[in-house]
Amino acid sequence: VTVRQMHLNAFLMANGHHEAAWRSPGTSPENQLTVSHYIELARIAEAAKLDSLFLADVVALLGDIRFNAQAAFEPITLLSALATHTSHIGLISTASTNYSEPFTLARAFSSLDRISHGRAGWNVVTSCSQQEADNFGVTAMPTHAERYQRAEEFMEVVLQLWDSWGDDALVMDRDTGVYADLSRIKPIDHVGEQFHVAGPLNLPRSPQGRPLVVQAGSSAAGMDFAARHADAVFTAQRELAPAQEFYADLKAKVTENGRSAEEVLVLPGMSPIIGRTEAEAHDELDRLNALIAPDYGLEQLSRILGHDMWQHELDGPFPELPNATEGNQSRVALINQVARERGLTVRGVISWMAGARGHLVAVGTAAQVADLLEEWFVGRGADGFNIMPSILPGGLSDFAEEVVPELQRRGLFRTEYEAGSLRGLYGLPTRV
Ligand SMILES: Cc1cc2nc3c(=O)[nH]c(=O)nc-3n(C[C@H](O)[C@H](O)[C@H](O)COP(=O)(O)O)c2cc1C
């Protein structure tokens, strides 16, 4: 009998997930755009035996760079570099189905999988901002439904491209002069509503066959997409009961799609703030919150909500806003709900959001953080967590050196890398 253990992904972001991270002592904003910064983070995560690293991405200069680090490396490029400095940890990159082509991404992830010897993962996003549309000549933003329709066909094409070579297609017989067995390399001849793709891919099947697929939308359409295609799901959940509901709903959709519930892992985001005492951890969060520029918070909120927040008083009540039908449905609903439940002012919402943009923030000692992770994991609110350190590298090393050993002592997390691919680390077949 194998014991169920949790999976831990390190969500890396610039100087950290707290919006004022770059102003905090212990971060080095001047190093953020160096590969050595990320190599350091990857090594910390790999030493702690984490499953994977993850890089988010948007294809526009989003947010207000006046107040925060918004420039970022193209993530597949960066992960290719990290692949050569690591040997076990998974490497997950975001890429958009709206602003790319299936052939381009199938090839890029197949390359990353080969470069990393089977450690590539793709976080499939559909991109919901106008600023991204503006960089690709898209004048009329596609609707939420249209984005997921495109994602569906996109995925179908990518899977076919990844499978367009048989495993034994390369013969490389020097004696006969036959390099490849053409009966094992087939065009896909996809003709659909959005894409016409002949194939085959110009790369053999990669070490995992299909790189790991991650999905991070929590709307009904997002969950349906995940149930069909994802191996893991990132989600923003801030309390156990709704997290359990999301977990059960998603697993139900997975089984409705003829897959087994264990084939799709649910990984809520969690930003740990660890102190030697609980009070010390709270002081650290207060210290970080005091560094937020209110203008930046208003800008961020306006962008996420698609509503001009500047017209509201900072210390006035948070306005009643309609839930979104476009854009990021799940996040808008979450912000509205928290604001109402806690009676927050606009400034209060900004502080709450600053921690990890609506994800769970766990403030306390390492043992308390481990307790919380255990409760969510054992209570089937999570199969593991997307760890979002508030500051980097310190927040990641605190988690790696204090919380991970605690989880290992409790038998909840691996002490050695065992499997030979990212899929394997996630408890899935090593290769599909
Ligand atoms: C942990 C996490 C990471 C995400 N990373 C990205 C990202 O890098 N780029 C992006 O465009 N959207 C990202 N998203 C947003 C979702 O992929 C999705 O587009 C969004 O939630 C809207 O979809 P929905 O309406 O189905 O919820 C992320 C969401 C979560 C929970």
C-alpha cells in the first residue's frame, strides 16, 4: 500500500508574491532579471525535494511598473536554462492558448521536456486582459466562452502533435541508411474551426510522451477543461470548506469524463509567512503590508475587477460590484465575497490582496503552517500546494528548511526523489 503524500510546487515570482516584496530587506530587486537568482531558487527547492517550480506569465507589461516589478523573462526560455542546473525538479511554464499557435507550443514544450529529461509542464491559460489582446492585433476581446473553445481545440491539436511520432520512429540504422521509420511518423491533418495543422511535429516524442498539463481557471468552463485535460490544477482557495467543495466538484467532473479521480491533482495556492513565534510571523506580515503603495493597490484592483476603483474612498466601504461574466470570473467572485463577509474597506481589500492576490496566506510558526497543510491535505481540500513565498529567496528557504522537514517527520512528504519524470513525481505514470 502506498501512503498518500502531498505534492509541493514552488510558484516563483520576481522578488516574491507579496506586492511590496521588492522593497523588503532580504530581496534583491537588482538581481531579479538574472538567471543566477532563479538558479538559487531552483536549488533551494530541489534540496527540499519539491515536485516542481512554476512560472506564471502574461504577454503584456501588465500592472503598474511604477510601483512593482512587472518585467519578466519569457518562462520557457528561463526554464531551459534552469533545466541545465537541476536534475530532479519539475519545470512548469505558463503559456497562453489565445496568443500562440498549437504547433509553436507543442514544439516548445517537447523541447523543454527533452532538454530537462522529462521534467516539463505546461500551465494552460486563456489570457483575459485587453493589454495582452492589444499586443497581438486582437481588437475585439474574445468572450470567456470563446477563449475556452479555442483552448479546447488548441489542446486537441497539441496532444495529436505530441503523439505524431511513434516511440520507435527513429531507427538510425547506419548499415541500411534508414534514419527513421516513416510508418511511425504521421501527419495529423487537423482541420477544425480555429486551426488547420498538417503535422507531424518536427521532434520525436519527448521523454514524458506528453509533458504534464496544468490548468488554473476555476470557472465552470475552466473546471471542465481541467477535467478533460489537466494532470494538476492550481486554484485560489482561502478556506477549507470551499476548498473541499472545489476539490469534490473537480474530482466529480474528472470521473464524469471517464478518468480516475487520482489522475488529477488539486493544488491550492498558499503563501506562508513563518516566524519563530506566531506573533513574529504577524509582525512580518504587518511590516510587508506597511510597504504597499495604495495607488498600486487601486490600480491592481481596478485591473482585476475591470472596474475603476479610483472613484471610491480608500477608507470607505468596498463597493457592491456585479460578479464578472468575462475576465477572471473566479477571482472577482472571491474578492466580492471576502470584502462583504469581513466588512472590509477598499484599503482593507488592498492589504488582503497584497499577500498573495486572494490565495491563502498562512501566518505562524513552521509547525502551525505544517498543521494547516496537513489539515487541508487530510481533509481532501488539497492533494498538495502551490507554495507562494512572500519574499524570495528568504520565504522559500524558510519553507524549505523549516516546514518541509516538519512535513517529512509526519510522513506527509517525500524525503528522496524517486521517480524519473515530473509525471512520476506527481504520482502519475512516468510516461504516457
Ligand atoms: C495559481 C494560479 C496561477 C495562474 N497563473 C496565470 C498566469 O500565469 N497567466 C494567466 O494569464 N493566468 C493565470 N492564472 C489565471 C487562470 O489561468 C485563469 O485564466 C483565470 O483564473 C480565469 O479563468 P476562470 O475564469 O476560468 O477562473 C492563474 C491562476 C491561478 C489560480
